[in-house]
Amino acid sequence: MPRKYTYGPFQSRRLGLSLGVDILTKQKTCTYDCVYCEIGTTSLLVPPTYELNNPPSALYRKEIKEMMRLFPNLDSITFGYNGEPTLNSHLADFFKITLEEHSEVKWLETEPYISLFTNSSTVHLEKVRNRIKNFDYVLAKLDVGSDDEFIRTNRPHEKVPSIETIINSLSKLRQMMKKKKFGIQSLIYNSYRKDFYSNNNEKNIINLGNAIKKIKPDTVQIYSIARIPSEYFVYAISDKRKKSIVKTLKEIINNDAIEVNYY
């Protein structure tokens, strides 16, 4: 069967065996144009209030049903990929269908999460928080802890709110998801260019630690570039550096209930 909505499954560094779900268009639609993005530059840079009217067709139910039955050993069914999935105003409809079909499968071991990757740019909108609060596992991006770092690294649309607003909104979302799993994902990178500072600096790591301490997620995932990035001059940090960042974050957060790992 030709597939329109799903890709994989593939072995994810952070989620195990993951079936990807893409509910956007073939054109990368996002509120960010991150320097490190591994799916290329953003062709359609939009404000966080932009809404894509792309409801699930009958094909979606058929496709997700078939893929889940073909792979009863999945760890995650993961919404994300070609941009920011919360821009689709029908996200909750896709979730509802996925949940219904998920409950009909005889899973081999533990049931997979229905997960969502978000870049966090839309979570200040109450309607968006309501769309995503029912996911089993939300992984929210937070690479930086200040606006200058934010503009340089994530290159957001001009209508995206400040990093302080995003941090406060993630804290609100966390409170709405106390019975679900909530994680922060932070991509840290290096730069070859002397005139372009990366987010791999102690000030940013300290700011990140303070933000995470406020948000109180279940998990924090430190990772770096694994494929070809959008900009030629950025590259991955070493595992040694990842370990050092994890150590610093744990000291700042000072909360054993928050799991901090690197990938």
C-alpha cells in the first residue's frame, strides 16, 4: 500500500522503534529555520498562529491501522517530521483516530507511546496546549535559554514569542500533563565559524538548566547533530561534552525526579 502519512518504522535514538506520522504537507512548514535542521531549510516559515487545514482522510485510519498491525513491537507512534505538527488544526482528530486503532492492536510487549515532537513555539496558545495535552509523551524542544541565543540558533519567525514566554508556556503544559510523560529535548551543536557562536557555551547551559528547573519535565534529552545539517558550518559536539552538559544540568536542576540523559 502506498503510504501518505507514515514513514518507517525506524530505530530512534530517543524513542526506540518508532513509526513516524507526518500530518503536514510535502513542503516543510515551520515556525523556525534552525541552523542545524537535519531535514533542510524551511521553505514555508510561518507565525505560530498559522493554521494548516489538513484533516485526516479515510486513508489515514486505514494506513495507521495496517502499520500498527504489521509492527506489533513498536515503542512509539511519533507525530513530527516535516515541520511543526501543532500547526495542523486537526492534530486532535489525528490523535483520536490513532488512539482508537492503537487500542485494537495486540501488542507483543508493552504498548507503544503515542508521542509528539514539538518545537515549543506554539504552546503559548491555549488551543494548542489543549490539542496536545492528551498525547502519551510530548517531547518539547528547548535548545537555548535567552533571546539572543534563540534568534541565532532557531531563527524563529518574527511573530514567535520570547524565550521567556515559551519557557512559561512549557511550564503550563507540564502542569496539564501530570499524568502523562513530558520531556525537554535540547540539541547542542558546535560552529566552525568564528563569527557565529553556537549554543555550546556555559552561559547557555546554565540558562537552560534554570529553565528546566522551572518547567520540571520527566525527562531531559541532550543530543547533537547526527545527519547533514541545514548550515554547513555547524557540527556535532562530542559524547564527552554531552556528559559534561548532563553533569552541569543535574547540578543546577537538583531534582532526582527529573531524568537527564544524552544520546
